[in-house]
Amino acid sequence: MLKIRKATIDDCQLIHELAEQVFPLTYKDIITPEQCDFMMDWMYSIPNLQKQMLEDGHIYFLTSDDEGHDIGYISVQQQGDHLWHLQKIYVLPQYQGLKAGKFMFLEALKYIKKVHPEPCVVELNVNRNNKAVAFYEHMGMHKDRQGDFPIGNGFYMNDYIMAINI
């Protein structure tokens, strides 16, 4: 039985540690090690996680298994009156394929509907070479557009922007 809880600022270290386990593995065949290191600092350093939570409006959730082990994280952010962005959704490798991602995705949508009951669009960026594209399509999202987005240090995110209306 999976459980999800809203993360607090005190969970930044835990999110960082989970990211260290899952993020490099997710992107090892997609981006260079240098870009991975840059993105880890950009998204998952403790100060940047704190900034995301305290200043940028990212709402993080942590998922645990029935034994209380933390197995993944997800974050959402409102970006407009009727637009939300699923910023991050990652599951530790040993829990992938066991429906943890589906659980987290549906819990994120449930949270958004709770705090924003009006119809809205939820978007996310996913690397065009990431196998997760098929997962998001299975969850009802569609490829809305794509782009090559500069993130600094000469690196780009080569992403689809996927969307779902809720």
C-alpha cells in the first residue's frame, strides 16, 4: 500500500537524496554527464529546492511504500489561472513498473482538483527520448508541443510539452 504526503522544507535533504539515486539513472543514456551534473545542481541542490518551495510555489509530495521507505517524489506548480505544471515525478528504479508512478500521477491530479476545482490544464516537460513519454500517454496526456529550451551553461532540454485537461 503506497502512501503520499506533502513535503515540507525539512524534506529538502530527503528529496535531494532520492534525486541522486534516480535522476542520473533516468538520463544516463539521454544527456551528457556534464549536463546531468548541471541539472542536479540546478534542480536538486538544497538551496534550490528550498527556493522552489519557498519562493517559486512548487508543492512537493513524497511517496512511501507499506514499510515506510521513501520511494519517490512529485511536484506541481500553478503557472496561470487555469494552468498547472507537473514539475517533477520520479520513482526509485526498483519501484518502477509497480504502479508507483501511476499512483503518484493520480494523487497529483487529485491534489490539483482539490485546490483548483475549476477545469484546468496540467502540463509537463518530458525529454523527447525518455521512455516516460509512453507512460504519460497511457495516463491520458497528449503531446501538445515541443521545443529545445536553454537552461544555462550551453545546455538544452529537448522536450515535449505534454498536457491533460482536468
